[in-house]
Amino acid sequence: DTVRHIHNKGGTMLGSSRGGFDIDKIVDFIKKKDIRQLYVIGGDGTHRGAFKIHETCMELGLHVAVAGIPKTIDNDVDYIDRSFGFITSVEQAQDAIRAAKTEAMCNLPNGIGIVKLMGRSSGYIAAHATLGSGDVDLCLVPEVPIVLDGEKGCLPHVWERVKQKGYAVIVVAEGAGEELLGESTETDASGNKKLPMIGEFLKSEIGKYFKGRGEEATVKYIDPSYMIRSVPANATDSLYCMQLGQNAVHGTMAGYTGFSVGLLNNKMCLLPIPELVATSPRQMDARGRTWERILGITRQPNTVETGKRSKTGSILCR
């Protein structure tokens, strides 16, 4: 009865938190409750914690199978095709983009709508939401440097799009723009650095740029934040979640431990957690097909310099 309807709800009945990992307390709880199978749900940081639990149980001779299930809307767990929750968040972000477009079209003069989406180190949500919308004129992600002015500047591009269409829509990932605003030295309880206020910064810079050209810009800034994460899973994610859960149980019942599950090339696989987190959080390839599609849809200038390494380590040959 407790879990009968939870698949139709958003969030988690288990609860979640930042930091507070106490391996001694966790192991004591496992012993006290005689837990033989432990399923840990989350992103790359959560998986690192899961593997620490696995190692400690092995050292203590505890017969506990530890399995990870990749669940993060940022889609930044490496190797797997996608993580649970990503597709739902991209779908939910469409509401914010549509609202930004409506505000930009209806507010004069020079209406511009800015939407900031989650994506601390990876711009997958911003990129795929842009591709799924088709109404975005500028997409900014952590993997690609932001240039404000000049031949490849985003501000001249926004100006041109406004003059062509009468309005413009911008999508920016929350982790974009550190090369402009600098990296914060402050961190949260999990050790994640605090991010610059890129949305507010863009709004201010766009206003200054238009004013410098003798015009006013009507800029509307929308930050849906956790609204794209707290909704119930859509049908695609619900199916994927079922597959992840079933395969995690199959793995533990077969005697495996210290592993995670996920789709690789559309095939469900069991993956050793150390390999999975070694290169996580992953980032988009700045010269990959996804980014090329972004450039084709938005017509924005490409600021990844030819012949230099991108943030993802790729060497650009064009």
C-alpha cells in the first residue's frame, strides 16, 4: 500500500540531501537491519558513495550486494545513453521556453526572453530543450565559451535576431559563463562550487548593449529551477526506470555487487561503478553533432576556436 501509487508522483518518498555521508553510521544501519541488498539512486557523486559502501562491506566481510541506479536530470553520468529523469526534464523545460517566447513576442520594444535551465557542468538539458523547441535563438552551455561582443559575440547575434523577427529567445545553462564571471570559491555541503548568476548577468548586459545603440530592450527572465525536476516522470522515463530497477535486481540476485545499470547503445548493461564515475561528470562534445545541430537551429556564431582543445578535450580541426 505504501508504494502502490508513487510511480505517478514526482520527487521521492525516501528523501534526499546534500552531503552528510557517514560511512560508519551507514554500515551500522546495514548491520542492524540485516540488509543484504542495497540500491543507491543518484548521479556520479551518489555512485561514488555507493562504491565506498561496497568497499567497506567487502572489507568487513558483510554479504551485501550494492547496486547503483543512475538518476540525474543533468545526464552527466558517463558511458550510458541517458540517465533517468533527463527526458522528463527536457520536456518540462518546454513550458518555460514557450512562456519566454510569448513574453518576448508580446512585450515591446525589442522583446527578449531568457530561460535559465539546470546544468551545473554539462549543458545537455539546455541543448536538448533548445533542439526540442525550435524557437530558441541563442543557447549557452558550460562546454562552450561565451563571447559577448565582436564578430562571434552573442550580443550582436541577439540584436540581429530581434531586428529580423521582432523578438528573441535565449536558453542558458546555469553553469555557463564562468570564463566571464569567474569561478566561485564557495561550495555547498556536497563540495559543489556555487555558480555565477549567469541569467541576471545576461539580462543586464543585453539591456546595456541595446541602450548603447540608442534603443531599449524589454528583457523577461525566467528561472524554472527545480520545477523541471519535481514533476512526475513521463512515459519514456517511466519505462526506463522500470528497466533500470528490474536489471539492478537481476544483477544483485545473480551475486554481483559494486555495479550500476544503464543503457549503452540502447542495450541494458551492468557497469562497474569505478569505471562509470572515473570520467563523470561528462560534458557534451563541443564539436559533436548535438552542438552542430544547435548552431544550425539558432544560427548563433560558434565560439569554439579552431585548432584548440575544447572543454571536452576534443581538438577542433575546422
